[in-house]
Amino acid sequence: MGMNKLETYIGIEPFNVLVDDSPRLRELVERARLLKCFEQNCRLRLVKKVTRDAMLNAWEEMKNFDRNRDISDRAQERYEKSRDIVINLHPLSYALENRAGCCRYQSALFFVLSYEADLGDQHFIQSAPVNARLNTVFNEVVIRKTSHFVSIFKESLKNKSLDYLVENPHLFEQPLEYLSDCMFYSYHRTDHGLVLVGQLHLHRRYAKVVE
């Protein structure tokens, strides 16, 4: 089974994050398009920065909350909002509006902005198990046959002890290739430019793109 071409990223749901249109997304898209003039490796660094700056790490905000110390109403509210974003499923616009997101929102946003910045020759949204209870979402961008594994989650952490790679240093080498009823998303450079594709169940990186 080949990959099926998609006309737009609006409406895709990588790992349960609906990419929906919003004023904030359009603003970030315009910023990403301005990065096309930069060389690819520089462009990669800049797209990561735009994505990282768009939202706080909600997982870290939640984990850093100390019930014995953070007794103010504002701290409680920030914790509840961060927990809601991490635990429950929301569209990307919700994370952008609240300027906070965990790995799945960060990965979805990085994918969209990378596409708009014309970044790389291939780009895959990946997921891998941290442990038996928890998966994380990250990105793989291929530039001139070299894979760059990008975790905006990891890069946005201030408390590095929360980095998943501490527990599983080989995390990026273990992407899931099959998930029942899951649509895997990627884009690929062709003679006609970047092509967005989706692939149900299986994530075969070298499957044929159906144009």
C-alpha cells in the first residue's frame, strides 16, 4: 500500500492533535514562510525556534507544580491548565491560544511550520515508547539524506531531568511502525515541490508516494 496524497495539512490529526485553522497558526505560518531564504540547516534551527517560542512546555509546567509550595490561585490555575492540555485531547488552536503544549502539539506545529518553510526533503511525525506506560512524539527531518531528529519537547525543557532521553537514550531509534487505526503523516520533496501524504496503520518510510 502506497502513501496517499493530501491537499492540505488543515484537518490532519497526527497522534490525536487536530490541526485546525486559527489566527495564531496563520501568524506563525507567515513567519515560517519568511525563512525560505535561509540555507536548509540554518532554516531548521530557525523553524525550531519559532515553534519552541510559540508555547511553553505544559508537561514541565505540570510536573514542576508543588502543592506544598505553590498555593497561590495563579499557580493553581496554571497547573490545572497545563494538566488539561497534557491529559485531554484538544485541537492545535487550543494549545496555541493558551501558548502551552506537550510533545504531540509541539510536533504537529513543527511539522506544519517546516512544510511552510520548505524545510528538508522528507519529514516524518514519529512516535516511540519512553517506557511501558508512555509514548512521546517527535519529528524526523531528512536534509540531503541526513536525518535530523527533532524533539521540541526536549528542547523546550528548562528542567533537563524531565528529558525522556535520560530514561531511554535510544528513543529516537525506536519509532513505531504500526499502530491500529492510526494515520501516519509525512511530506516528501518531488519534482512538483513538497507533497503531503498520509498512511494508515503502517509507517513505511520508503513506500511509494501516490501523486
